[in-house]
Amino acid sequence: MKRIFWKRWGLPLILVLVFPFTIVLPKLGIINPYVNLVLKYVGINIILTVSLNLVNGYMGEFSVGHAGFMAIGAYTASLLTVWVFPHAAGPFIFPLALLAGGIAAGIAGLGIAFPSFRTRGDYLAIVTLAFGMIVKSVLENLDVVGGPRGFMGMDKLTSLAWVYICVILVIFLARNYVFSNFGRGVVSIREDETASELVSVNSRQVKVLTFVFSAFLAGIAGGLFAHELQFINPRSFTILKSTDMLVMVYLGGIGSLGGSILGATVYTLTLEGLRTVLQQLGISQEWRLVVAPLMLVLLMIFRPRGIMGLREFRFLTPHDERPEALAEHRKQIQATKRAKEVLP
Amino acid sequence: MQFYIQQILNALQVGSVYALIALGYTMVYGVLSLINFAHGDIFMVSTYLAFFFSTWILGLAAGLNPILIFVATLLVAMSGTALLAVVIERLAYKPLRNAPRISAVITALGVGLFLENFMVAFKPVGPAPRFLPALIPAVNYNIGGVMVSTIQVVIIVASALVMILLDVIVRRTMVGMAMRAISWDKFIVPLMGIPVDRVISMTFALGAAIAAVGGALYGMAYTMDPYMGIRIGWWAFIAAVVGGIGNIRGAMIGGFILGFVEIFTPVFLPSTYRDFVAFSLLLVLLIFRPTGILGRPMAQKV
Amino acid sequence: MTLLHIEHLTHYFGGLRAVQDFNLDLQPGELVALIGPNGAGKTTVFNLITGVYRPTEGKIIFQDQSLIGRHPYEIISRGIGRTFQSIRLFKELSVLDNVRIAHYTRAGYSPWEAILNLPHFTRQEARVCQEALELLNIFGMADLAETTSKNLPYGQQRRLEIARALATRPVLLLLDEPAAGMNPGEVEQLMETILWIRSEFKLTILLIEHQMRVVMGIAERIKVLDFGQTIAEGTPKEIQNHPRVIEAYLGEEVAA
């Protein structure tokens, strides 16, 4: 009895117990501001990686412009907390602002979803790239939000606690999506789009859902990002940012939530580690920017699926999808229904 | 009226450079079905090669005939860039010949970014913008109210010559025929005794050398910095797609169209809208006519 | 009621005429075979019925409703299942998942319910899993539920394709060369399987096949295509001795 309890509720319980620490530790200075910052970036990057993994990993599409969705989320959330609501309301409005940013980005996701009905592969890549560039270009021309100089004035609303909550929520929602009918539809499109339509998968619906959901998540990450830096400008959301996301997805593993967590964590920590190493060696920091593209190339040549390619951690798999549960179910059926074996 | 002629001339100048670079994209796509996102950055490297060589030579023998120096710079830039392109092809693209297209495209992206950031971090280069020394006397002529500079003329004429030469190579030589054959059917071609690997390497080299011509010419008229690959490379890429990627004449047409977009957009809209116009053009085209102006439609078999 | 009514179906690929004036009336429960040399247009007919292409001309009426212009997934949801000439399983997915995907339109929950993990979603997922496992069990493949489908032996893969097509609960089943690549023993089993599923699942079956043993063994009616045109139609006995059919397969000298 106790085992069943722990199996079902063990993980959620642990997550809840850790939560207070995310508030207390930074406040008491036990976690110094730098570590706090890095942890927050890890969290934001996890959300970004999950977002892109849905489209590139699970669906096998090729989006290179996700930074555009992040930008839309960042700007929307920031506009809300700086212009629309009084600063005092900040901490309470924050989740709403994030949500609004996500929704705005999600709507933009429709903009990519529709072209994806007719184009695939490299051509869709270019479409997403053009989209990212257009977003950046539009933001540069909108003087009302600061144009090329950027937008500022946000309060530092992104606390470790908020990042923690968002990461857990994002993974929960993504997991549910992936292990559902729609998630299976996503993967079937990757495997063989025509065949999937011919076994009743409504590929248009799946594409719209996936792009919108993915964009939504990127938008949330954007909002978190904006309220950490307290300043955003169009140049934060270029193809370099999209490349970071690509590296994290392909490093951690395509089609895997655990892979997304791994990729984001390893990558973020590696870059931070490099910062210190380069400092010690007296080499200029600019060499860090060479790392991401180099990793990307090496990954593509030697291990394109990434660390966890197409596999998933047990703790991220819903109980009913785990091998034991399926085996149980199967045995049940084999026992009760006599197998009408057509062929031995 | 003069204003428009002036602008058309400017558009031709810029368009020529775009066309030269677009050719590289289109040729590689033709043989490998790969969009070599690194091409714009290869172009960037070529301008730096031209810069370093010409400054070095001028440092050694300032009195030499500038035309000679110019030609030498051109040749050095072309061969150096061609070499770089072949190295990249062998190291990064060849291993992925049979991998899903996505891997190759992402790799190309990575290579391009690697080149950019490497040049920024590499001390002798650095992020600061530079000029190529003026190897061609920059004299301006006033023809009926229109300002024509020698550099402008050189760019337009040189580009035209290169494009004609390329057209001849592709249509009349064995190499060109091999290139075209590979673009139609990659698998049968080796069975016909054509050394596919070598032809592919030569395609890369040729595309890069042509881009280097554009690079050297560009460097004389404008400033250069490590991130110019993104700006110019992407515009040239749009040019290639607009014209129909895989189609050489399409690349030339596309280049000039983009030249016109660049010059004429500020006439009607604030100049900061240039990127927006260009990328919107790309988007619209991709949605309604993905194969571009001269491209061939692709069919799928079920 | 005629299950499937096809009238004057014609399709061009650019200048190439792939199918010309194809007509067919299928009654519920029939087992009809479509044969002809390679490139005769048989798979194209399947593609036209299932909405992969929109026919240049002609009518396709299924259960009194026109299928022309509808998306493939709509057509499949209306009760037409299909397999492919070359196996098109979802290679990286498990056997179970391959079958579960076919439940897409019948899953019974909305995206919201899925993303938020609501109870309705959990219940329906369990139902889908149950149905899929039961189907696999019938085919004797329940033990292989978690195997990645690309690791299955060839014969099993073909059976999985049929099982997957059946998971869409079709009324009409289109089988495209199901016996391709099978040895004689497997072919015998396949013939039994097809007859068995027809009666068990109350199907109407349209079959493309090159192996004459299968065609002559189980088909009630045969249509012969060559270069997109129907050159003969009739019972197996009639077709066996039909001069034009022999000519199409073996050439003029043999027919004469």
C-alpha cells in the first residue's frame, strides 16, 4: 500500500517540498546572487528547449526562428507590467503578464502553422527564419516600444521561485500533451506525414496545436527573461538566440522532455563554466560565442539525436504509459479474452 | 528622372554583389539540395582575405601598379575562399550526405555562426568595421547629372563578366554538365563514371570564388565587419530563393530584384523598413510560390 | 445500398494519363481484386479514393456521400482503411503506438483536456489503450506491444499494418499488395487472414495484388487495369482465360 502511495505521489511531494527552499535560500543569501542567476537561466532555458523540442524534436519540423516567439512574449509581458499596471501590483500581476505574453506568442504561432501545411523541411526552415527576422525588424521599427534602443523599466519580478513554478508547470503540460492522442499524432507526422493522415490523423489540427503550444511556451520564457534582465531590445532575439535553443534541443535529445532538461542544464552550465575558465586563462570572453555553433556542428555529425534521443526518463512518463503498466494491461487482456489467433 | 537613373545605377551595383553571392547558394543547392547557410559568412571571410592581402602588399610595395594589386588581391581572395569552402564541405557536409536534410542545414547554420564569432574573437580581425584600401581610383564622373563612380562601373562590369563566364562553364563544359546532372539525379550519376565528390567540391569552390569576387568588390565600396555575412548573406539568400533556388539564371535575376528592393525601399518607406520588406517578400513568395520565379516545381510520390 | 460507387474516374499527372474512365460498384461484403501490370494505375486509384490526389474527373461516392475534395483524414474517418505497397509503419514507434495512432479521431477528448490531464482524458486514454491491445491480441501480437515496430520481422510488419488499418474501424478496407515479399507459407496465412477479418469485422475489401494465387484464391470479382484503362472485368475463371489480360501480362505473341 505504502509503495503505491510513493509511486504515485512521491515525485509531486518532493517537488512541493523543494519549493520553499527556492524562496528561502536566495533570500537568506545561502545561494549567492550569481548562483541564483544561473539557476534562473537554467530554468528559462529548460522552458525554451521544451518549446523548441515540441516542434523540432517531436514533430520533426524545422523551426529556426523561435527567438521571435520569445521576443513577442517578452515585449507583451513587459508592456503589461510597465505601462498597464501600477508597479506595486507587479508581483501579483506577474503570472498574468507571463500568461499574456504566452498567449500573444501563441497567436503568432498560428502565423507559422498555416504555412507549414504546404511547406516542409528546408523551406519551412526559411519561413521560420524569415518570421524571426520580421519580428526583430518590426520591433526595431516600433519606436513606441523603444525601437532599436530597446525597452526597459521592468521590475525584477523573475524570482527563483517563479522560475521553479513555471518550469514544473511547463513540463507537466508538455508531458500531458506528448503522451496523449495529439502527442502521438505529432510523432506520426514526423515519421510519415502522408501515412499518418491515412490512418485518420488530422495533421492540420496537430500542426496548429503544436506550433501554438510551442510558441506559447517560448513566450512565457520570454516574459521570464525580460523580467530578469529588466531590459530587452530586438538584438536579444536574433538567430543567435535561436541557435542556442537549437543546440540545447539537439544536445539533450530530440523528442524527449528529459533530454530537454538535460540539454538546457548542460549547455547553460557549460557556458557559465567557460566564462570562469576563460577568465582564469586570460582569454577574451568573445571565444564563448564560438562554442555553441561548434557544438552544434559536432553534434549533427556525430550524434544528431542527442543524449536522450527519442527516449524518456521514467519519472517523466505517465504511470499508465510505463512498461510495467502496459504489461499489466496486456496480460489482463490476454487472460480474459481468449486470443483468437488467426495465425500461430 | 535623373534621380531614378541614379538609383537604378545604385541598384545595379548592389544587385550585382547580391547576384554573385546568390549564385553560390544556388549552385550548392543544385548539387546537394542543401541550403548552405554558411555561404554568407564565407563571403565575409573573402572580404577579410582581400583586406589582409591588399594591406600587406601595399605595405611591402606601395608603388606597384594598383590594377596589378587589385587583380592579385582578387586572385588571392578567390583561391583562399575556394579553399575554405572545400575544407568546410569535406569536414562538415560530406559526413552528412546521407543524413536527414535537417542535420545538414543545421550544420550549415552552425558553420556560418562559427565563422562569424571566430572572426569576432580572433584578435587581428575583431568586430570593428574596416575599409579595403582603394585599389581602384575612386573617380566620379558626372554624366548628364548622374554621378557614376569608377568603382560602380567596375562592380557592374566585373559581375556581368563573371556571370557570363559561369553561364558558359555550366552550359558548355563537362564540369558544368556534371553539375547539372547531379542536380537532377544524385544516385545514377556515379554509376556513369562521374566523380561525384570531386564535382561537388568543385561546385563549392566555384561558388565561393565567385562570392569572393563580390567580396573584394564590396570591400572597396563599403565597410566590412564580421557580422556582414548575416546582413548580406541573408539578402543574397533571399535573392536565390526569389529567383528559384537551384536555377543559376534565377539567382542573377533574384540578385537584381533584391538590389532594387534595397535601393528603392527608402524612397517610399523609412530606411529601417528594408529588412522588413525583404523578408516579407521572402515569406510571401515561399507561401505562394516556393519554387521562386524560375524554379522547377517539386512533386511527391505516394 | 452500394457501398462504393466510382464513376468515370480519370486522373492526369500533368500530361500523363494515369487512370482513365475507371468505374466500380462495390456492394457490402464483397472482396474485389484490382490487378494489372506495374504502372497500370492501381495504386493511383487507391490514392484517389483516399483523397491523396484530387481526381481530374469523375465521381467517388462512398455510403451515398461524395469523397471528392475531402482531406485524407476525413475520408479515413468515414470508414475507409488502407495499407501500402511498401510498408509505411511509424518505424520509431512501438507496435502499440502504431495502432493507437489510428484512434486519433475517435479518442474522444479535446486538446485542453489532454494538456491539463483531466479525468475525462485519462479515462478515454485507458479505453483507447484497451481497444488497441485487444486488437493486437486478436492478431496474436499483444506480446509485441512495446516492441519498436522497425524491429519486427517483415511478415509481422505487414500484419501490423493491417491491424493498424483495422483500428480505424473501417467499413471498406483497401489492401495494396499485402502479399508482397512473402514466401508461400506466409501467403497462405495471409489469404486466411483476409477472409477471416472480412467476416469477423464485417468488411468490404478491395485488393491490389500481383500474386495470382491470392487473387484467384480469394477474390470474387476481378478488374484488370493496363495503362490506366480497364481492360477486363469478371470472375476469376473468366479473367484467367481472357485474351486481353494474358496479352497485357505476357505480351501479344503469347496471347495469340
